[in-house]
Amino acid sequence: RTADLLHAMQALSQLSYTPTRETCIVVTSFHPVKWFFPILAAGMDGEVCDWAIFRPCVSFWRPPSMKLTLLSVGDKLPAWANAAVAEYLKRMPREARVDLVEVKPDKRANQSADSIKASEAARLLEKLPSGSLLVALDEHGREVSTRELADLLARWMGEGRDVALAVGGADGLAASLLEKAELKLSLSRLTLPHALARVLLAEQLYRAVSLLNNHPYHRE
């Protein structure tokens, strides 16, 4: 935090030692997506020393990252939807990459909606990465704003959690999968076509990360 950084700078100005290649002080300030490393070193007079002196002895700390998996029923979306999803996922930063995993929907012939959902849920769970937090997209789930979604991403990233977001087919997700989900989210109270729902989710993930990163894509 800024206050901690200021305290560190004040403490450095009071130190009485001459920095060498083996001694340096590294102050890290972490942002879930956009991160940086102010390198501070002070001599007897408190002035900031040449960074080149310390380059050999600094070991960079890497920020926590997360892997997002978009588990989705449907493998034959319209070209416009595939193009839009691919564009938003391509823009995601390396600290929050998204893998799209598609499963084939069940054929509706002579099957009830519950049977179809159960079969699709089983295939989705088979693709669920081990250790990932499962988030189900469901019309009865919790509605969140973009900022609230950004806060969730920041929390998961800070915890080092990988997250899988499950999107059902035309009939939604089976109760068996919803029961396994640690969180249920709703994209909208409106009924959305499956292709549009996937595009909306991809766009909101990118928008949320842009908000965290202070990118001008998101405006309030």
C-alpha cells in the first residue's frame, strides 16, 4: 500500500550503511493484475542509489495468477459468436488466461429435459480441472455488477484459486452440478440465447479485468 511504501522510504532515509551488490531492500506493491516493483536502496545520506548496482542480486517476485476455464455446452455456435468470444478471451492478461472447453449438447429425441441436463452435466464435470472452484451460471443465481465481478476475480486471484465457470445448454444446468458449485451467478434476469450468453460472459470477464487494471475500456 502507498502508506507502507512511504514508511519504508522514511526508514531507509535513516539507515547508516553503504549498499553493496549483496545488500538491497526490495519493496513490493501488489495489484491483482497490474503490478510493479519499486526498488529502493539508501546510502548514509538517504539518497536513492543506482539501480545497476543491485541488478545482479534482485530476484523478481511474480504476482499470483489464476487460470479461468469456461466450461460450456455447445460446440456449434454461430460464426459471429465464436469470433466475439475469441476476441475477448485473446485480450485477457496472462495473469488471468481463459481456456474455453466445449462439450457437445445431447440430442433431444425421446429425452426429457432433466435427462438431457444430467447427461450434459456429467460431461461438464468430467472436464472440470482438478482443484478449480466451480462457478455455475444460472438464472436463479446471484446477480452481480461488473465491479462486483472484478472484486470476485481479484479475491480469487489473491487466493491463488483457479476457477471454472459452467454454462449449460438450452435447458440450463442440472441440479447435480448446481449442488457442486461453490457459487451461482446470473448474467441477467432476461432469458438470453446460449450464444449471446457466452459472448456476454467473455466480455464481462475482460471488462472486469480491465477495471482492475485501470484500463480505459471500462468507464463508469
